[in-house]
Amino acid sequence: RPALSRDAVLVVDGAAAARDLAGRERAGQFAEGATEGREDRGDLKGPGFVDYERNPDPYRDPMERVTDWGEINDDGHGPVERTVQAARCMDCGVPFCQTHTGCPINNLIPEFNSLVYQDQWKQALDRLSQTNNFPEFTGRVCPAPCEGACVAGLVDSPVTIKNIEYSIVERGFEEGWITPRIPKTRSGMRVAVVGSGPAGLAAADCLNQEGHKVTVYEREDRVGGLLMYGIPNMKLAKEKVQRRVDLLAEEGIEFVTSAHVGVNVDVNVLRANHDALILTIGSTMPRDLPVPGRAEGKNIHFAMEFLTANQKRLLLTRDGMLESSYAQNFVTAEGRDVVVIGGGDTGTDCIGTSMRHRCKSLLNFELMGKPPDARAPANPWPEWPKVFGIDYGHAEVRAVFGKDPREYGVVTTEFVLDDDHAVKAVRTSDARLGPTGVEILPNTEREWPADLVILAMGFVHPEHTITNQLGLDLDKRNNVMAEYGEYHTNLDGVFAAGDCRRGQSLVVWAIHEGRQVASKCHAFLQKRHADLSSMSFRIARRA
């Protein structure tokens, strides 16, 4: 039995009993009519998780996909296999997949699984759209905590929820079911959203549907935030980001690009010209590595410098513009010994990008030790399973170079530079986490060749140009102080949501906070509208 949280203990025996019951039914051990009285429901799928194996959508072959920038995902399963996978959903009495331990936006997962099984795809899309503004994004880039919390995973493999979600929304676009939803009335209230990542887009979408005039300000030349420039093309095709942005624009949202609020757009003027201001500016200050050689070393870059420059160059090429027009900021890994410091999704994206540049070699240093192959006692279901896995970038390195790129329990102690201050090696020591923090093990120093180092160690807090100009309060982690669930800052009519408030997190959490901040902002605007109407009425009476 896997490790379980206290909340999950009662579910285990129920799941096992269901499996045993299904097995005995198939074996004919029940007399005729023994299952009479069971609820007659149109969505009853039977013991699909017993009868069918988990079969997730495959990735393209690593040796094929490293030669291009297309999405790593294959075309996906056909309708028959998709129905089979949907049938594996247990229709749980307590669906942990859609709780806080699973899906932050509380997707109605058992419902849309059941509808896919019944071939009612349009109804499945309706259910999915009730909670998720952008399933085409989460269906590609979300790590799927819902699957980690799937009850079927207790006794078997979890349902392929992420694949089903993506297939629903793509079917919606293909069939023409997803069309612009133009609000029938307008409130006359104006909202400025700063930042066009998933939190900003979700907030803008919800507020626009409430009838408010929403303008989204983005400092880059394209809308989408990290969806456009941070997540590589092979994980999320930019045509799909632009498809959604175009749809939002048709629905009435105004997008202003190259608008760096606090730099070339005065944030106080912006606030004065709108009834509410929402900050969804992300957590963009990267964590640095202040060891000898870092300050003066060349060819040592933060992950977002590397990924953003690469994505911009790809988009310039696709649009028919010369690659040389962005050559001054482009960082290439071609023919280089690359060291990526830091794991996680960003580190993997740097690995995948370097492989497509045709790097000479690649290593990935992780401070933590190698995860276990199965859940540890301190990592009970339905928490996200912290177990060893092979992501797409690791698989590509294995295919090309014949070994996994990851070195676990390694701490960088120095960047070794040549006479021109260019990095030529990385010096490390083995380390472990002790009661007082990271402990360096003696006599474990090693030196690794490297002429390109990418720092992918996460982000610490948002940039503070806007917060300083507005005088916003910050929390102890230097994020914008705004209570979870309320999202009000210390200034009236100014809200904050997403990574700039909660810290670096997942796209699905950003969508969740974008939806919630929109709800709080809408309530604020309703009260403001009522107050202004009351004031106008009193003025008219005096006249």
C-alpha cells in the first residue's frame, strides 16, 4: 500500500473493494439480479480502470523531434482509444482529482470524462469551460497534479486526465464550437490589467464577460507573457497562444504591447484613468549563484535570457524577418559544452533548447538528491508524487548522448574562467541537506568542462519598478502583499494575483488566481458603480 495522508485513508479500501467487486461481477459470482438497485445512470462506465490499461498520448521519437521546433507531442489517440481512457475514470464519490490537492481550478474532471465516454464532446467542452479559461495551455504544459491525486492511482495507474482535457478543447476548436462570446451589455467601468501571462489573461477574460472594458498592458512585443516567450515552442506551439489571444480580442479585450508600465507608461496615470488596476506581472527576478567567477564571467546566463532570446529569434524567422535582426541578443549552445544548473520545468526547457541547438555535451546539476522510484512515507497520496521521472529533455539527451544528463546532490562552488573571462569549467562539490541546510561533503571537489552555463534555479520575486512607484506593501518574500482569496493590495482599487503575489508557481495556479481576482475586482466595481450612481442622483436632486 502506498503512503497515504489522513484524508485519503478511507478512500483506499473503497477503491480496492470496487476493484474486487468488479472482478467478481465479471467472474459471474453474483446471482442474477444481485446488482439490481444500483443507480441507473447514463454515465455509468463500469470497471474501466480494471479492464483497461493507462495509455497516455505518446511523445514523438526523441531522435526525430530534436531536429525541429515542433511540439513534442504526437498526434494523439483516436476517438476509440480516447473513449477507452475516459472509461477508466472511477466516477469517485470523493474525486480528489478536482480538490485542492489535485486541480487548483477545480475542473469537473469526472463529469467531462463521463461525457467523453458517452461521445458527448460538446457537453464535455461546456463542463471544462466552466472552470478553465485556457485548457489548451494546461493540457500541454501543466504537470497534471490532478493525475497525482487520482483515486485510481491508489490501486492502478491514474486516468489520463491531461490528455483528455486537451483533446476536448482541440475538438472544440476543430468543430467550430469555440466562438467569440461578445458581452451583450457594458458596465461603463474600465479595468487595466498589467501583464498578459495566464493570470492576466484569465482575469481579463472573466471581467470582460462581466461587461467591463478591459485593457491589458504587455511590455513585450507579443501578448502571452511566459506562455509566448518563456515556454519553448516544442512544449506549447505559439500559434495556439495567438489563437486564444485573437479570440479574446474579438470578444472586446484591448491589448497594448511594448507598454512597459513604470518605464514608458506611467503607472499612476494608468491608475487614474481606470476604475481598477490589476497587477499580474509575474515573478521575474531570477535566483542568482554568487560564487567566484560569477560576477565577471562571460557566457553565464539566466534561463529566461536564453529561452526568451531563442523564442524571439524563432518567431522572427517564422514571420519572414532576418534572423540577424535579433542576433545581438541570441545565445547559442551550438557546439558547446553546456551545463544547466537547476532542475524543474525551466531546467528541462533549457536542456531541450540546447539539444536543438546541437550542443556538444550537456550536464544538469541538481542540488537535491535523486528522488525515490516510489512515494516516500513523507509524500503520501494524494499529494504530488515526488518520484524519479524522465522528462522530454532528459529523454532527448539519453537518446543522443547515451546517458542521463542529471547529476544529483551537486553544489556549484566556482566558475573557472579563461584569460578573457569566459567560463571554461564549473567546479563543484557533493552536498546533502542537513539540519542546518546544505552541507558540503569534504574531498568531493570535481571540475566539469563548460563554455556555456545556464542558471535555471527559479525566481525569487517580481521586479519592483511598479510596486515602488505605487508604494505597495510587500510580504517577507518581497512579493506583493495581497491576501489569498481577497487579492486587494494596500491601495484602493489596486489588486494583485498570480506569481507576483504567491511566488513562482504553475500555469494552472495562475489561471486560478486570475479567475479569483476577477471576481473580487468585479465586486469592487459593482460597489463603485453603485456609489457613483448614488452620487450622481444626489447631485441631480440638488440641481
